[in-house]
Amino acid sequence: MSSKEKASAVPKFSSFKPKPKPPQDQVKEENESKRAKDYEHRSSRRGHSHRPDRSHSTLDESHRSTSSSQLKLSQRPTPQAHDRDAVFGYDKRGDPLIRRYGSNDRHNVPEYRRFGLGRILGVDGFMRIDRSGTRDEFFLRGYHDSGSLLSGDRKSILAKGGRLKSRPVRVRHERSQTVPGSEDFISIRSSKKRKRGDKELEESSGEEGPSYRSIHGKSKAHEHSDSDLEYDSDSSLASTTPDEGDPVKSKSIELSRQVRDHPDDIDAWLQLVDHQDTLLRISADDGRHPTAAEVKSFADIKLSMLEQAYSHAVDNLQREKLEVRIMREGSKIWDYKTLSKKWDEAMKKHATSFEIWKAYTSFQQTSLSTFQYDNIKQIHISRLRWLEEEATADSLQLYEQMIYVFLRATRFIADAGYGELATAAWQATLELTFARPPIEQSEGRIPSSFQDFWESEVTRIGEQSSQGWAAFERNGGTEEPPEPKTSNAAIPPSSRGGCKAWSAIEQQKARNATVPARTMDDGAEDDPFRVIMFADIQDLLLYFPTEVIPRVQRHLIDALLIFCRLPPAFCSSDVIQDALQDDFLVRSSEQTFTEASPKPLESTGGFDEHTSGPPQFSHDHSQMAVTPETLFPMPRWFRSTKRIRDVIPGDQYHWISITLKQLVRTFGVRELAPYYLAFESINEPENEKKTAKALLKQDHMNIDLYLGYSTLEWVKGNKAVARSVLGAALGLQTISTHDRFRLGIASAWMELEESNLTKSTLQLCSLSEDSPSATLMLESSTASSAQILKTRQLLASNRDYLLSSGEEDHAVVYAEGLALLEYLTRQSNNEPSSGSQGDIWSAISSISVCSHELASRGLGGSPAHERLLQFAARLLYYHTRQGPFRPGFLREQLTRYINFFPQNTIFLSLFAWREARLSIDDRVRSILDKVVLVEPHDCVSSRVFAIQHEIQTGNVHSTRAAFGHALESEACKNHPGLWVSYIRFCHDRKELRSKAKDLFYRAIQSCPWSKDVFMEAFITLVREMDSSELKSVYHTLCEKGLRVHVEMEEFVDNGRREQKETRR
């Protein structure tokens, strides 16, 4: 504008009257607000710059700070306004959902504006806040770091595994060049403002000037240097100082350093490979399970490590162990053609390795495209014959391997539908082992006289009136075969559908074909597989040298029980322990377990036993130490065996029952007597008294029989009879001291179950006296302090002496007695108790002393230790149901027991029972994921427990997830029973029914040898599949060589023909 235009007057109209000036205070407030916004804008611009401008004077900063403070004080709401707005509040209890979900509720947290691009005031150097993931989680990051935690490849996967609470410390190497000034480096960063003076440059530097972000004054340049290259190599990772606050990362660094410095340490390599599983679990966010891509990625890492370790192996044993792991991880990466080629090469290199043979057989047995029944059967037979040639009288390990191969072969044959052949193989093997006549062992495998015995079709072991092969030889082969059996009449199917009617007839035929038939039996001529000739089984049979039989008979009996879907009686070898974790061997008497699961217990939120209900004492696939307390439990305790009479086919049940009876009564396997009595008591309770007396008459020194029989009478209410049975056992002249204390502890438990603590104490104190004095003591009213002290010292001294002598089995007996005495007599008042309860703290402390001693001697995983902890769990449960108790104490003890024995069903059940009502922090799932369902502890029984826990406490989707995780694990992915249960579970739920068919096809890919899995198409999914799909499944079943009793196409055609004739 010109000056003239500026001087012209503005017309004054009434509508253009100037507004009144605001008050002076309001003007000042607006100016201060505008100045604060300008300062915020400038700060934001500085935060985005790599070289922040700090040329503002200290006085201006002080003025702005004072003004800002005055502004905030002037805007602070009054208490009345605070209550009215309800933006803030006092929460003295906290939000319990924070612990469950791991973060605050983001909707209840006000948003605050951060200055300086996430930098933090008061920390060393330039650190930033970086939001990561869906939760409000924050990580401290370096000045030059950017992006999310998973972006880029700045850190190796090993370092990322332990990212929480990690603060790497870099060791700087000395530089040879001379550096100017007081700093030990030469700056390569050139300034863009060289024209300024040195003082001005120093003040403007963002690395040397005073920083308002640090409370330590002038920050050092090396605190802000780029550290991205610190994780570029394993060597730099190994040189990093371990973070004591992050044990996972510390272990990664330690193991990496160990294998680098000692590459021939194969155990360290294997530990490093196993540690990748821990890193894989940590890498999953929000507690989820790893995805398939993550599993494959980590498998590639582990495979690389294993191949490096293999190049440093020095002996065959190390190479075999590494080869098995290489093939396992390679199966997750390689295609079938590559994997098959690798397996052929591995078998050529390690043809004699038992572990590699097992893994190779599993691979061949689970390959649907190449699976054939006859081929897999021949693989087992070839291994048996090779072991037989290599075994000598001193090679017990080879004989144990023979038992395992035989067990696996017979289980495979039975799963394929040839149940008569598998049973006949066991019959013949038991005859050759326990009923062998005193004849000279021939050079051949099996004497020809046994073939005569088998072909004569006389009664064999497991059949009524059988005397065995030895009796047949003594009688000169004059025995007559039994009368022919008549077959059960087939029940006509209720459905008119061809495939469904065929499946009903096929199932009936299969249930009637579990034991071999004879030539003259009804229906044998229609099915040639029903009659088993000697030529059908001669290549499968086990024939041990006579001098080896006493050393292997326990292993063979345990294998027999596993084949019969029962828990083993002795668990006498590592091979049997491995068999209990083998998904190719472990089966349950129940085909599925989802339908029979009990309903979830209603909880009132309290800790009253009567309102919360007892724990679940019966489980499918349970694992626990077999003791008299689990064979013959009290009404409120766990049982190691289950009733199978009404579950399995009748012929199969009778064969199992008679076989156990004949092994004990006819062939003199006396150590099996308590197991047989427990089997009869649960399946034939009306005959238990007769059976017990017959067994005691045969073996009157068997203390376990006295303990079992007395408990059976006590449970039925015959308490006087139970006391007299134990009294008779205590009166035996040749009874050992250890057995005497076992009987006394059992007597004390019976009195304790009656809540009679005084009599229970007298029973224990009487053990320290001789017979006349003990009788007088039991008649007294109470035990004196001197008697209690004498008994305590006797129990403690015997326990310590036996532990030092290496007799842990006997030492545990005295440890149990001492713990029970402490419970009855101590008064520490460290835990709550009532008049009907004892001192649980003193009792558990006594057990902990013995437990620590066993662990220090390398016996932490011994059967004796497991029995001791089961006794402690029983005492804990008794205490909880008698009165008040502290849940934290129970949880602490059970957690410790689970860490020792993650597969023990008793510990898991009691832990889940008490934690079921604590919904803030799901400790059951946590301990399952971190301790139980991890290698090497992962097994079928633990997975079934996790699934049943979700059925009771979770929902449909959590149960489905538990099934999915189980069938993705190495321990259970080839278990037919789990697949069948999963298919039926999804089919029975409307929201999951559409997934059942896809699950079926996955199941036959994982278990192509199982007829039960194929039959699910005709039993559960018959309405979801069309006729072409059903025919395709049937043809696949036949092509693979599985057993079919009735031809489906012929059956369907005959059914249609009959329907047409009926219509006419």
C-alpha cells in the first residue's frame, strides 16, 4: 500500500463498532498459551532432527518453564471439579485383569503427548520409547535404532530370544591412532555450520552440550554411538557380558561360547539345540503358540547346529544320537523325496543303531504314499532276527530291545485289524518263556515239539483249564482240544444305508475276532485269518535262552500289560519307561476320552472341600508310581488301574484275566500277585476275598498282599478284619524290619482316615518296641513324649543310614514314617490347622529333607523319590479335606513335585484341583506350557490331561487348541486314539463340524496303519461324506493291506438286491 492509502480514515458505522478490549489477565493468558504452543512446535521439530538446535538461552528456557508451571497451576481443577469430571480416581485394590492379560486396559489410560520423539528424561544417553505389539509394551532402544523389534536383521535370533530386560554392554577395543582432546575417538561426523566459532559449535552440539534429557550432566559421545554391529556375528555375541537379569539370553551366550571354544563337546551342542525350543516359545507374542513358519525357521537353525556338531563327533554313539536329531529336524524342512533319501543314507551308515531303527520304522510306518502292511511287518521281523543273532547270554540290553520290537510289532498288527495274530504271538511267546519243559535247547530257534503243541490246538495260556506246553510234554501229547465255540449271532444293522450298515457289521466282526479261533469253531471257515497256524507266527516269536529268562521276565510282563492297554506292574527298565511315552505303543482301554469326561465341578469361590468337590481321581493314560496305595486306594485317592471289563470285547477281557491268573497261580510269578489282586478287585469285586485268600495261601510272606487285602476290607467297612489282617502280618516270624515299618505306617494311615490322631501315633510308636511292649503300648491311651522321641530318633537314624548306604528304596519307608509322626506330634503353628489336623509344615519339611538328599545324590528322578513325593501329596490332600489350609503352601509343594516328575498324574490333578477357582492367573496352563508339555517330558498322558483340563474348565475353542497342539507335537502326532477323539470332538460341536472331514484326512496321513482311524469315515463322518468319498476311503484301506472282515461292495450289492426282492 501507499502511504496515502494508509492515512485514509475508516468509515464509522454502528455495525463496525470495535469490540471491547479483554481484561489484562485474559490477554496474558492467551499470550502464554500461544507461547507454549510455539515452544511445543519447536520442540517437536527438534525431536525429528538428528542435530537438535540448542541455541536458545538458559534465561528463555527458565522463563518458559516458569510460565508453563504458572499456566498449569492456574488450570488445576478444584477437588469438586475433580470428583465431578471423574477422570482420575483412587484405586487401592488394583485391577485383577492386569495380571491375566499382562497389560493395562488401554481404554482407561489417558493419552499423553510425548516430546522429543519418544526420548526419556533422565536416562543415560539418548533412549527412546518404542511401542511394540498389540499391548502397551515399551522397550528402551538405542539412539540410532528405529522400527519395530522384528524389523531388520540387526540382532540375531539368539539375541532376540532374550530381549526382555536386556542391556548389552559393549567391550570397546583400544585404538592405535592418536585422538585429540579428552575423548578417545576421532569424530567422522562433519558439521554443517563450520562458520560458527568453536564455542558456538560446542554449544550447538547435540552430543556434548548439557542435555535436559540426562541427570548426569554432560553426556559422553560414546554413549550415543551406533551399536547395530554388535550383534552381527556369534563371536561378538559370545563376547558380550551376560545379563544376569535374563537367564535365557545368558544361557544362549554361555552355550554359544562353549561350542565355539570346545567344538567336540557334543553335549553342549545338544543343549544349545534344545535351548532353541525355549527361544521359540519366547519369540511368540501374547502367549500364543509358535506358528508353522516359526517352527520351520527354528528347525533350520537347529539343523545347521546339528550338522556342525556332527562334523565334530568322534565316536559312533555321538554320531547316532546326532543323526536321529538331524532327521527329526530335517523332516520339518525337507520334502518327502529328500527325506526318504536321507533316511536310506542314515540306515546304511548306522545299520546297527537301535534309536535310528526306531525313527526309521516310524518314518516308514507313517508315510501314507508308500505304506504297506506287509512291508512294515517285515521290517519288524528282520530286526527281531538280527537281534536274535547278535544277542548273547550277557547282552541284557539286546534282549530288552527284542522285547520292545516284539511289543511294537504286535501293537502294529493289532492296530491294523489283525488282533487274532497279535494275541496268538503273545500266547506262543508266553508259553515259550514261562511254560517251557525241561528239555535241551536245540541249535534252532524253537524246538519242533512246540510246533506239535501249537498245531494240536489244545488249550493255551489265557484259556480255561490250560496247563501249558510243559504239561503237554509230560502227558505225551495226549490232551484233547476244547469243545468248538459257537459264534455270537450278528445283530442286524438298524440303518438301511449301505455304507453305514456295512460299518456296523464290520465292527461286530472285529469285536468277535480279538483272540485266535480253532479249526472247528463256528464261522472259522468263512474267515481264514481267524485260525492262526504256527507258520503264521514262527518268525515273530521270542525265544530266550533258559538262563536269561529270570532276568527278562519282568520286562516281558510289563510289555504284555502295555499291549493289553494296562499300566505296567514293575517299570523295571528304561525300555519300558520309553515305551510309556511312545505314541506308537500307548493305548487306552477307552477308544476316545472326550465323551466320558466328567462335568466341570461347580465352585463357590471358597476353599471348603465340601463345596468345591474332590479332584478327578480317574484319568485316561494316567502315569504314577505303582504302589500298594495306588493299586488298593482309599475311597479318596488315585487308582493306577481302571475297570476294563465293560469296555473291551469280552473274549479279550477273559484272555487278559486268565493270563494274569495263570502267570501267578500256575507259573509262579509271585511278584505279580498284588497286581493281579488289584485287577480282580476292580473288575470282579465279588471274587476279591476268595482271590486274596488263595494268593496269601500260596505266598504267605508277600507283604504287599497283606497291605492290599487289608485296604480292600477297610474300604468295604470291615475295619476289624482289616486290623486283624495287618496284625497277622506283623506277627510273622521272618518278617524284615522294613516290611514291619511298612505295615505299621499302613495301620497308622487307617487310624488317621478315622480322624483318630492319638491311635495313629500309638501305631507308629509301637514300631520302636518289641512285640510284648508294642501290644501293651497299643492298649494305652496316649503315647508319652519319651516314646515319641525314641521313635523319631529311630526313624531318622535308619533313614540317614540307608541313604548313605545307597538303599534309597528302604530309606524312603522310614522317611514316610518320620513325616507321618511329625504330622501327628509336632506343633509348629506355621500353617493353619484345626483339631482334626496335624502339623503339615513339619511333615512336609521332613519330606523335603529326604527329597533334597536324594536329589543331591543324583536320585531326583528315581522311583523311590517319586514314591516319597506321592506319599507327601497324599498327606497334603488329607490335610486339605480335614480343615483349613493355606492354598499357597499346597501350590508351592505341588509345583516342586511337578518339576521333579512332570508326567505324574497325581501331582498334576491336585495342582489343577486347587487352581481351578483362581481365575486371575491361570497357573495350570502356565505350568503345563513351561514344565510339562516340553521335551523331554512331553508324552501322551500329559497331553490327554491338558485336553481334559480344557474340556472341564475351558471352552470349545481352547479345547480344540489343546487337541491341535497335542497332534502337532513330536510325542503325540501319530497317536490314533487322539486323532479319533479329535474328529469326534469337532463333529459333536456344531461350530466345528465343518472341520471334521479335513481332520480325518490329516489323521489317515499321520496314522495310515490304524484301521480305527479309517473306520471313522463310516462311523462318525458317514453323513458328511458322499458315496464316492466313502468308496475311496475303503479302497485305500484295502490297498494298504489292513484287515477287512466283510467286503463292502459285495455287502452293499447284496443289500440292494434284498431290498428289491422285498419290494416285489
